[in-house]
Amino acid sequence: MKKIGKYSFGIGDRFAHQGHAQLSALLKAQKGGIEVTPVWNKSNREHMYVHSNPADTRKEADQAVKELGYKGEYCVDADHINLGNVENFIHSSDFFTIDVASKIGILATPADVETFVSSCAAYTGKLTIPNIIHPFDVNKALLEKIAGKFLTAITEAGNIYRFIRDRKGSDDFVTEISMDEVETPQSPVELFFILKMVANQGIPAQTIAPKFTGRFNKGVDYVGDVAMFAKEFEEDILVIDYAVKEFQLMDNLKLSVHSGSDKFSIYPEIQRIITKYDKGIHVKTAGTTWLEEVIGLAVSGGEALKAAKFIYAQALSRQEELCAPYADVIDIKADQLPSAEEVSTWSSEKFAHTLRHIPGHPDYNANLRQLIHVGYKIASEMGTYYTDLLKANKDVIGQCVEENIYDRHLKRLFKL
Ligand SMILES: [Zn+2]
């Protein structure tokens, strides 16, 4: 079975042009002594919006690896797939993020619930998890509640896992289970019994993505109580550690943080906690690279700057349409968006400083940044006009992409 390394980073890329720059950033971390496995992730939704297909992601990854002479492991992640859309990803992917969020809360049959609850008999009463101070009170009612909420979802994850394994004809791939795209976070005690279900299904999960406390808005920093996040994150790590031993799960099972990009204020906490317990982590930050493309275009000036301004103006006039699919993961204050007329007068520097994620920079505007984050459909509609600009300004854009991933993400996450 393909096994993912201790640290891995999801470097999705909307238009499949930045593989080289992304891998360069990870290789820079390697020089600093931290080996981070690159994982090129792309969801079905993204493929649909930009009219690409999973084979393009594989091509991009293979090409970057070849160009840079990279000898380590890497993966291509079929991100957020389900039974309805996984088929297209079977051949090109070797990492599958099985998304069962839509099945959470669908009741299982009473017989299945009963079977699950009795399989947990050993954990009723005071459940003590090493290093978590307060034991959890576990009784039949709690188990029934957890089964009612999650059993159907994890049973579905088992069906999807077996479908992929059968279609690939082997288990030589990495399996992630994701439940992050829901409103309510899963508590650590829920996670423990979810992992019991994963074990009962025989899914060799190597990463799991719960929904964490707080808001993970697209492209901007974490909004919420960092201390509360840290407590939950630490307990999740301890729960996983204990569950791996109790349920004979994969010994490299680790948390996957679907960051929605750029959750800088929780990175130091993640860093502190994984170091404290010597644990691995997977972080997905797909959209951040698309934003760096627009920044790189702006910095390049001339026709490229005009294109960046065009993307903003279009996104502004089509705000409702572009924001609708992301309504739950963005918070844009419309009155703080500059007008297209104003932006049309901006210099390269002014545009870049407004969009670039440097918290505290006087020009930085998180509202404009979120709007452009969801505006990649505009670039997709520009077709080869857009991708030709990416090619013509590849050095400047590549530098922006690499600097962003290395300086703003990897340095913070791994204390480089
Ligand atoms: Zn996600």
C-alpha cells in the first residue's frame, strides 16, 4: 500500500501551471531539514469550473517532478470525491479524499446501530484517553446518538473505499476520509467512535479531516477562538493516537486540515502540538496558489496588470453568482470592496499589496481577497488568453507562488 509521509502538503492548482513553483517551495523546506510530501489535490467541483480533468493534474505533477529531478514520494489527490464522481479519478490519482459529509445525520437501520453499539461495549463508563485530563462519560445513549449521526456516512466511506480498490485492482493508494464541509464540528469523543466505525469497515485511512471549531473562510485567516481550536486539535491528536492502538488502524493515521488556505494564526498552534507529540500532519491550501497567480499578473504590469484588474471588475459585477457556491465559507463585507473604477487606477504595487495576504499591511483587504478567491471562474472563461498570460509571465508568477508557499506557509507550519 502507498503510505504517505509524516508531513504532507496539499498544493492544489486551479489551472495546473504552477506545479514547478509549488514543488520548488517544498524542496526548499527539504533543504531546511523538513521533508514534506507534495500532494496535488483537486476536487471534482474545481475540475468542472475550469473544464479540466484529473489526468491534467497527474500530468502537471509528473512534469514538475521530472523538471526538478525530485526523487521523493508525491501524490495526486482526488479531492472530495464520492461514488458519483470518483470514476474519472481512478487512473490518475493515488490519493483519494472520500467525502461523506452529505451522509452525516442519515439514520442507519436499528439493527446496524445495535451492532455498532455492542461493538463498543468495552468503552462505556469513564473513557480515559492518555494525556487528556478529563475522562469522557460514555453510555449507551451517547453511542446511539453518535451512531445515528455518523454510521451511515462511514458505511458509505467503506463502500467508496472498496469501489476504488476494486476499480484500481489494488490497495496501492492513500485513503483520506473527510467530514469537514459541514456546519457543526465533530467533538473528540465523536472522532474516537468515528474511528471505531472506520476500523469496523476495514478502511485503511491514513488521513482524516474533521470539521474543526471556528470559521475557515476561503483565502483568509482563521476566524474564531484560537485557544479553543488548539484544545480541540490536541485532543483529536490524542484520540487518534489511542484509536490507532485500540482499533488497529494504520499506524501513520494523521489529521488533515482543509484550511481553505492561509490559516496563519492557527499554524503556530498546529506546529506546537504536532511537535509536542511527535505527530504528522496534512494541510490542504489549494486556493492560495490561484491568488498568487493574480498577484503575479499584477506585479508583471502592462497587459497582465490589466487582466488582473479585469478579473476583479468582473468578479465585482458577478459577485452574487460567484459567491453562491461558497456562501458558507466566505464573509465579504460588500461596502469594503473598492469600485472597479478605483482599482483601474491602481499601480502594480497597490494591487499586489491589497491582494497579498500580509496581515497588518495597511493596503491588505481581506474582502477583495475573498472575492478574487471565488472568482477563478472568470479566469477560466478567459481561456487561453489567461493561460497565455501565465506562460508569458511565468517567472514572476512562479516566484510569487514559491515565496507564498515557503515563506508564509511552510515556515510558519514547520518552524523553518
Ligand atoms: Zn475540504
